[in-house]
Amino acid sequence: MGNSHTHNLILQQEPTETDDDHIKCCICSDEISEPSFIECESCDDYYSHITCEEFISSCDDQINHPFHPSHPLKLSTDEFYFICSSCHQIHFFNPCFTCDQCNFYIDIKCFRMPPITCDDDQEHIQHVTHQHPMPLLRPDETEDIECFSCRVTCSGEGEACYGCKPCKYFLHKSCAQLPLQIQPHSCHDQDHPLSLFVASKLFITCKICYKDNLLFTYGCGECDFHLCINCATTVFLPIFKYKYHHHPLYFVEKIHTKIDKCHSYDSYCQNPMLQGSVEFKYTTSSIFLCMKCDFKLHFLCGMLPRSIKYEYHIHPLTLTDLVIENGNGEYCCDICESEREPRVCVYYCEDCVYIAHVHCLAPQIINIFKGDVKDVNLKMIGEDMSKFIPVDQCDNVEHEEKKNGMPQLNLKDLISKLDATELMPQLKHHRYKESILHMLAYSYSNETKDENIDDILLFSSFTERKFMSVIYNEFHKNYLEKKIDIASSDLELKLVDVEGYLIPLNYVFVMKYLLHKYGDISQISTSSPTLKNICFFFICKVMKKMHSTLLIDITKDLLQQWYRYILFSKDCAHFEVDFLNVILRKITRYFFYLQVSKLLGSEIPTIVNEKKAKLQKEMNEKMEKIQKKISMNKARLEKCKKFCEYNSKNEFMKKGLNRVMTSKWKTAGHVGF
């Protein structure tokens, strides 16, 4: 019977016992209430109305329907999922009628639904997305219903709504009046108009705000580009040129998804110490994004105005990467007077020592972004030029990605040009050219668990001189045994020309500072230009990281990396890096005393207290067991005592005892017989 299912179907006269008394028809999705229905012999969950099966069986190969008069429809029973073009509900495994030419689907219930009419005096519309007239609903009828267009819940006091109650399909009055086509959007640089698009297979996600589960969008089918109704009709996105990405970026004030890590190089979101910080909590909903690829930047990791005027402070505030106004580790914002994370940039007035969270000034920044940003002086986070180059030279560090016709290269391209014959063993047998200079993921743990007590005791025996000797011997041993590591994100860095050297764009200002302060440290090197460029990248990376890392955040692993980069540049390319070695040794001494400070101030006392607490707990548990045992034995002894007292006074017991005492030397047979 029927052609909607591939297995044998049987007629059931009695209700089937199921975990759920309310079984649904697998054709029309309505509940089966009559006693007779169809069930599949093989499937545990296939049920259908008799009338639905009969209807499916009687259908022609092609059938017309007034809601889609342009083409005949055909019955399909093998759709995995679809969205009905009338009621706009998603269906799984249900039969439907479809038009392949128009991407049109209509479920069986909507197909068979009889015509619905409205009184002439009742305000209504016949919307292109629905087969029935939709009357204007009274305010008391719109409570807690959702508009299918904008996905905003309607309320009794909100905007007027049209609705088809039998199909549970509703539209705001303004959404129902949306034009079928709008002109190209500012963020869609193709000269294509955007048409009103209704999802038929999968719900859609907005390209701008990432709002998902969208039924209505304005889209460009040619480019597979879709925007939610709000972004398409109200959002104007300012365009930004981000020098580390080859496409323009657009600023979006609010997105509807969470992006844990963005694509900014060496950004805040890459730092595990900043995860969960209040600065990110209030800014992650705003991003810079690229419409041509998947490149995204957090508001805090991207571009911000170099200075801003705050109405409650007399001086302009300057964006500063790092402000440490005291040494006690307690830092706050002067606007909200709450705690701030010292590792994150702030707006700062040096004259007044006035400091503000970026997110406390976000409304002013966003207003700037919504205007004309052509003349706004923007700063990339992590490029605090004043720490390297005098402020009056900052404007000269901008470089074009192509200079003098030079083809655009990245660090990976540069490494691929290395001549293996000039490399030290650290690089000779490495797997790049196929995958040169892979990342090494070893790490150093400062955890202070019980098993580390021996390490702590060993560390506590060090003097500064002994510690420096031990740690540098370890660094050198690792340097000889391991390959130089380059992060995968480094390999994609774009190169530009800086006084004859190819340097990643992110390190241009460091290279300028290096040449200005120390001259050409590769002067005596006879290495190839390719190897020199790679070594300059290593040195610039070390210098930038040194300037941006707080002493309290330095780890053994980081010191090891710096040591390896510096020594490689010296041994392999004969760079003059003694000035960096001196700085590194000084930093390493600070690291030693910081570790001692941690051990004395918190870690050793913590271990001692935890160990004492553990021993005390174990002792208490043992004492508790002993006390229980003593109490139990005491109770048993008390019973024995009562037994003795009772039986020593019992006359019957006395006679028995006397008989035994006089007979105990007799044989058992004598007593028994």
C-alpha cells in the first residue's frame, strides 16, 4: 500500500503501545488521533494517516497547485530535509511536492489545505511568501509570536503584525512591506542588486552580523552573499585599510556569535593570560571583518583611534599599549573605577595620569567609526612606536607591500629559498621546503604540586651565579639538540623592503629602530641575503617581544626561545648580537629573582600549608578510625562485664558451673552414658 515508504505497510486497528501516546503522521506531521492508521512492519517509528497514504498513492507524476502556478510540481519522498515555501517550517524525511527549477518545496499538509478567505472589511495582505491571506492581528493576538522575517519576537504593545493562524506564520507589518530587491550594499563590492531571498533548504547566516537560522535575507545568488534584513536595510559599514591584510575590512558594531581567536598577529586573544578578562567581555561583540575571506579582527586587537577626546577630561587621551602607574599590581580605570588588566591597551593622559578602559570609551570610538574615517589617525595594537622610534618618525614607518616592482613574498617563500649548504645542523635536516622549521611544542611548567618539591628544593639551593650557569647550560644543550622553531602564523607574514633587507611588515618599526640604534649588525656576515633576512626576523621578533612582555609573564620557555634565536643569528650568520646577549642575561637574572620571590612569597608557603593540611587530614582520619575502634571494643567489653555480673549472681548458673567443675576430669562417655 502506498509509495511514500519503501517497506511493507500494515493497517492497525488498535492503538500501538509506544513510549509516547501522541504519535505523529510521517506524511503530514499532524498527530494521529483515530484508532485506525498505517504502520511500517520494519520501522519502529513510521506511522501515517490512512487518508494521507491514499492521497500519496493517488498522486500523478506532475500536479499543479495555485500557490506555484508557473510550473507543475512533482512528488518527492526522498528529501532529507526541506523548508516549506508556504508555512516555512523545516521538515525532515517528510514527503513533499517540489519544483526543481524554482527551488520550491511545499509539505503535504500545506498542499492539501483548502483555500482560506478574509472578509473584505478586514485589513489583510496576500504576501508573496505565503499561499493564504494574512489578516492584520489585534494587539492581544500578537503576544509572544515571532516574526519569520526578522526573527524578533512580537509583543502586544509592539509593531503591528500580519498573520496566518492556521499555518502559524507571522510577519511584522514593516517586514511584510519589504521591497523584493534593493541596490548593492556598501559591503558587497560587486555591482549586483540584492534580492529578497527565502530559505528553502537550509537556514542562512548573515555575512555581517553572523545572526543565524535566518529564513528571510537579502542575497546575491551569483556570489552566494546574504545579509539579514537589519544589516541589509539599516547598516552602513565603514571601510578600513588594514596594512596586514590585502582586502579592505569593515567594522561591525555587533555580531551574534563568539569569536575566541581572531587573525591579528600576536594579538591579545592569543594570550592565555588574558582569556576571560573584563576588557574582552565588553568588546568581543564588535569586530573588523573581511567580506572576501574569513579574516576577522576583534575590536580590541585591531585598529583604534590614536587619540580621543573624552568629555569629562580636559586633555585628549592617547592610545597606549602598556601603562603601569605603580608597582603594587593594582590597576584601575578612572572612568568606571573598576579593575583593569595592565597587559591590555588603554587610553591615557600622561599629564594627569588618567587611565581609561578602551571599552569605557567604546561608544565614542564607534561613533568615530560610523563617520568619515579617512582622516582619523588609527593605530595598530602592539605597535607602540614611541618605545622604539621618536614620535616624529612614526609616520615614516608605513611601507607599501610592493616596492620597486618587487613581487609580494611572505616568510615561507623566503625560507624556501635557503641554501642548505650554509645552514648549521639545526636546520640542515629539517622538513621545511616540504615543512621547514616546524613548531616545537615543549613547555615549562611552574606548577607547585607535591611531585615538584624536589625541584623546588634544588632551585632553592641556587645562588644567582649557579642558576645562570645551570640554565644557560640547559639552553645550550637544547639549542644543539632541537631545531629552530617558527610558528605557522609567522610563515604567512608579508615581507617589505627596509634599507635593502626583506622584513615582515609587522616588524618594520623594530628593524628601523635596530638600524638606527645599533647600525647594521650583519656587516661582517658573509651569509646569503636570504639567511640574513631570516636572522633579522629572529632578532626583530626577540626585540619586539622583550618590549611587550611584562617581567612577571616571562617563562623559562620564552627565555629559551630568545636564546635560540639570538645564538642562531650569531653562530649561523655571524651577526653582532652581543648587546642582545647582555640584555638577555639581565632579564634572566630578573627571572631568577622573580622565581625566588614566587617561591618565598606564595608557592613554598602554599605547598607547606597544603602538605600540613593533607597530613593533618590523614592524621584526623586515622584518629577517627582509632576512636571508632576503641568505642566499638569498649561497647563489647561492657557487654562482657554485664555478662559476668549477671551470671555470677544467677543460682541456676551457679549449680551448672559447680557440676562442670566437679566433672571436668571425667570422660565424656562417663558423663554422657
